[in-house]
Amino acid sequence: MNENIGKTIKGLAKVVLVFGIIISVIYGFYMAATLNNWGIKPALVMICGVVGSIVGAIFIYAFGEFMDLMKAMEESLAIISSRFEDAPPALSELETKNVPVFDYDSEKEAEE
């Protein structure tokens, strides 16, 4: 889909922040103009809108950062796993291929 989704999500967080602040300030002024009163309600709308936009943008940005870190981990694990391609197979792989595997516990029980 998108090769750099983390960067896209972080850009979306910035857009959400800017639009949230602009819309909350405009709506606060609109409330003040329609009520003909610069009371507490328009101020609360502006303050809560700005704070809500900041908090929302922080969470969205953190998710984008998380995606970047996950991609970096995936790339690191791909490098590590490529180094172990010639390594002997793991025990679970041998058991699925019906290769006899020495089991210390069963040998110990057979002796008793």
C-alpha cells in the first residue's frame, strides 16, 4: 500500500493539529458573535478545542512513530534472519519433518 506509512501518519497528525486549532478558534469567535457575549462559553470552546487538537495530534503522531519503529525492527530482523539461513534447523522444524529427536526426559523415564 504505502512504503512509508509512518511518515504519512505523522503528516496526518500535523494536519489534524492545524485544522483542529483553526476550527476551534473560528467556532469560538462564531459563538461569541452569535451570542453577542464574550463570556466563558466561547473561551472554553477555544481552549478545549486547542487542547483537544494537541492531545489528538500527539496520539496520532505517536502511532506514526510506532509504525516507523516497527518497520525498522522488521528490517533488522530480516537482516538477522538472513544471516541464519545456513544454520542448522530448529528442533521444532525437525519434529515436523518426522526426524527422530533425542528427548532426554523420555530416555530417563525408560531407564527407570
